[in-house]
Amino acid sequence: MLDLSIIIVNYKTPSITVDCIESIYKQNSTLNFEIIVVDNDSQDNSEAFVTEKFSEIIWINNHSNEGFGRANNIGIKKSKGEFILLLNSDTIIIDNAIQTALTRLKSDKDNTGVITCQLLNKDGSLQKSFYTKNASFNEILSYNLGYGFLKRKSKAKNDLNIKAIHGAFMLFNKSKIEKIGLFDIDFFMYSEEFEWCNRMLKNGLTLKVYDDIFIYHLEEGSSMSKEWNIKQRYLSSALLFKKTHGSFGLLVYLSLHFLNLLTNSILMWKLDKKYRNEFVESQKYFWSLTKGYFKILFGTYQRPLKLINKK
């Protein structure tokens, strides 16, 4: 059996995918590994461009855009490694990060489900690599100006109880996920890793961040428009709350967003012009999806849940 299978999902980003794979091979690694690229029907020169440079990789062509979770599921089923690394195509590996993380995970005595590392922006600043709230109503209220003011007045708690990790770098032992299953195929893009992490925690597995291991995450992997990405995030988040808290939870989720709309509209004078414009735009996008939220509520949405109207 191989030590590791590295799975990368490609969708119309051949140059970025090549940069990612190059960074893997540049590492001083003794690992016995394979690289699997799952292409989500890019309909461009991705396969030829990537495989010309790396003929040894395993290339899988999907006949339609299956989304992030489904594509990774296909790669996991094809993999031959004892451990699996789900790696975004817009990441750059540095400082032997993969081997260091894998060596540490192999010696981990805890019931660890999945680990990640610290993600860096292009300029070297830290990105958010993990989340201490996952499908939390308190998280929605954190965007409420009035609630935020009250929270700042109260004593802050240092909560490092990790509830979810970012999907850009997810390393795990393949045998550990047999009980919880693969990514939920109802998700197309966004929140699928949060739902997966939630299932891990419910089954007694822990999530970890190796905060002394770093990689670059360029956040250049999406070829969709800004509006499409924002709306898709809202839909996926609503689906996450439905799956985590049920129909009542989804109704509470929508009610809290409405409360935020009312409160923030009243307190709009506290915002600068740029923030006001962003708030108005985000609310326009959110409430334009009301029909989609009701489809999620009654389970009549298409699977995977995908915003059709791309701009």
C-alpha cells in the first residue's frame, strides 16, 4: 500500500494545478505517494496541459461538473494510499509540509479524524485555517451590529475548541473515515467540509491544526463570478443548517438573518460608505434566494445543490 494519496480537484485552472503539483515534487520527501487529479468537466486543455508535464499522475475526467465534495469522493474511492490528503489546486507546498504533517499524524495517539495546517496568503499573512463555530446560531448573530456591541462589552472567552477545518488541506487516515462516510453529495460547493467535520465530531473523532506547519493558499481556484460565489455560499450554508439542526433550525437561521437585516439597517449610520455598500449588496444576494431556501426546507432542491444562474 502507498503511504499517501494526494487528491486535487481541477476545474478550468490548469496553470494553478501545475504550480501546485510542481511545489509537491520540489519537496525533499521520502514518501511513496500518488497524485490523483479529478477534473470536473473543464472542457478546456487542462488534461493535456497538466499530464504533458506530469505523465505519472492519475487523471480522472468527470462528464459533468460534480462539485468539490463529489469530485473528492471519486478520488478517495480511486486512491491506494493508507493516508489521504485533499489539497486545493490553488495551494503551494513549502518546507516539506506534507511529509512533516504525515509523520506527525502517524504518531498521533488520539482518535484524530482529520488535520490541517496553517494557511498563508500570498503576502505571508495568516488565513483562517479552522473554525471554533460550525453551523452555530451565535455565528450568524456575530454579524449583527447590536449583538456585536453587547458581546464586546462582555468578557471574551478564549475558545479553541475546533469545530471545523478549512478544506484547502485535509489530511486523514483512510480507515478512520469508513465509519462516517464520504462527503455529503447534496452539497455542490462550500460547507461540505463543515458538514463532514460535524459528522466526525459526532462519531468521537477530533480535529487538529498543526500550527507550526505552513502552506500558501492563493484563493484563485474558482472560475465563477463574485455574485455566483456569494450566492452559492448562502445556499450551501442554509443546507448545512438544515442538515445540522433540522427544518426548525433552518427557520431559525433565516429568522436570525432577518433580525440582522432589521438591526443593521437601523444602525447603518455606524458604518462607513464601503461597508454600507457591501452590506446592502450582501442582503440583496441573500434574500434573492428565498425560493431556494424553501426548496431546502421541503427537500425539493436539486442534488447537488447548485446555483444555476451563473454570471
